[in-house]
Amino acid sequence: MQRAKETIRTLLDRLPDDCSLEDVLYHLYVAQAVEEGLADVRAGKAIPLEEVAARFRQVFAELQRELKDPRGPSPLEMEIDRVYDELGKLVAKSAGEATVTSAIHLKRQQLRALQEQEAAIARRRAESHLHLRPGQGYEALARAASLVAE
């Protein structure tokens, strides 16, 4: 018990005089989480940083493979490529013609809309793989705190 009191006194000495009770509780929580992480390290329950990095690289590589369609470009991607081609041809022959400049503006708007659709699809696909199940957020934070404590 004496060690807990010493920890609290040290913590209070380090905090600014105008800190809130919420600040104190937060720092106590962090101190406890770090202490638990250090205890896990001493007990051999920690995962080496190299292994964590390897796992992240593996998950990232899997996500990249899943996001890439093995069947080739989607109809949306092909449409974007087609609009880019048309836009390039219009820019090449524009030479200040008002009608061509107007057509370029319309193609840019079309391209922007297609790219926003593509971005939304990619975002939904990525988010579907990143959602945590209930309770996993705290587990992930606890694990991160123990890794930082190393």
C-alpha cells in the first residue's frame, strides 16, 4: 500500500496546480496501465516489438491484397481512365477555344465525381476490415500501453 501512496504523491507533485480531478484520474489510470504492462513484461507475457511490427506488416499486406481486385480494373476504374484520356485530348486541342474550355471543365467535374465514388468504395472496403468488436478497443489500448512501457 505504501508504494501506491508514493506513486500518487509523485504523480500529484508532477501535475500542475490547476489540474482537474479528471486529469488526476486519467494520470492514475495511465500509471496503473503502465505498471500492469511492466508486470506483464516481467512475467514474460509481452510480445517483442519486432513481432508486433511483423504482425502489422502482415495485416497491412493482407488488406492490400484484399483491396486489389484480382479480376483487374473495375468498371469505375475503367471509366476514370476513359475520362482522363478524353480530358487529355481536350487539353491538347484547347488553344483557348471557349467551347473546348467548357468541355474541359465538364470533364473535370465528371472525373471528380467518379473519383469521389471510387474513394468512398475504397473507404468502405477498408473500414469493413478495421472494425473492432466490443471490448477490443480497451484490449488494444492496454496492449499498446504495455508495449510503450517496454
